[in-house]
Amino acid sequence: MGSCTVGDLCDEQTQDLFDLELRTPAKYEWASLDTYSNEMRWDFGYTEYEGVDWRSQRLLDDNDYNNRAYDLDSSYGAIACVPKDGCDLSFNMTPESPVESYTVKKNGIQLDGGQEVDAVNYGEVLMTPFGQNCSQPSKSLSGGAIAGVVIACLLSVTAVGAIGFAWYKRRQSQSSTEEGEEDPLRESLL
């Protein structure tokens, strides 16, 4: 396959060049790789979050480029202009897809290989991140934040206890001083 640059195909200000190259194996249990039976499944689109199906958020998929069958021992490629710095874009492929090797490039630079992640409706997929992670941050507290809250609560309880104990001792000291003093009025009445 030839080499393309972002400037040749895409608007460099608003688009990135997605470039996929894959190679099918020389031998497979069937004569060809039929796309209708979902043997070969790949997708490029928005990464799944909060139960959103990665197949429904796709920009491209295997059927967009080849809706019949893949030949054995052959190379295939897909090139497309996609939104620049798109949030949570990724290339996804089922691990069972009969692919000998594949590369994903962003603007001509090869990205790291896929990592297995769980896709809610499709089991495991090999995901290669393409864009930045723009998902909403978790609203739960981190372990360090929880430890800080617990320590602050313990220090507050300790401080209130120390103040209460000091107040109690002071009152006790005052009452014993008062008991030891003679009342001049009481002595004159006797």
C-alpha cells in the first residue's frame, strides 16, 4: 500500500488521518472469511462508556470497506479522515477475528497494539486508543481522599474531647477550691 500524509487527504486543522492495515492468515478453517457470519469484526469509533455499545458509536467498520468476504493470505487497508483530537476514539477488533497482524496509524505514526477490554455486548475486544480520554471523571472519592476525611474526623473528635476534658478539670479544680475556703458570713452567724 502507498503512503499517505494528513495534508494529502485531510484538513490538517480539523481532521486526523486514520490508517489501518491488516493481514489475513494463509490458512483458516473455512476457505474465506465471510463478513456476514461476523468472523471478521473491526470497528473505529467512540470508546464504550457507561454501557454505550461500541458498535453503535462507530465511524467506520469492517462492512464499510468489505461487505462480502476477506481472502486468505491477503493485505487490506482502510484510510479515513476523522475528527481531530476526537474524544475517546479507538480502533476495536474482536480477538477471534482471523487476522495475522494489523497496524493502526494516526497521521502516519504507528500506535501501540491493542489491549483487551470488556465491551458490554460483545465480550472482549482488542482496543487501540486513537484520541484523548474525555470521559467524565469519576464522582467517587479516591482512597487517599477517604483516608484524609477519616483522619480529619478523628482529629476533630480528639480535639473536642481534649477541650471537654480540660473544661471538666478546670470546673473540678474550682469547686474544690470553693469547698476549702471558709465563708465569713457563716462564721459570724455561729
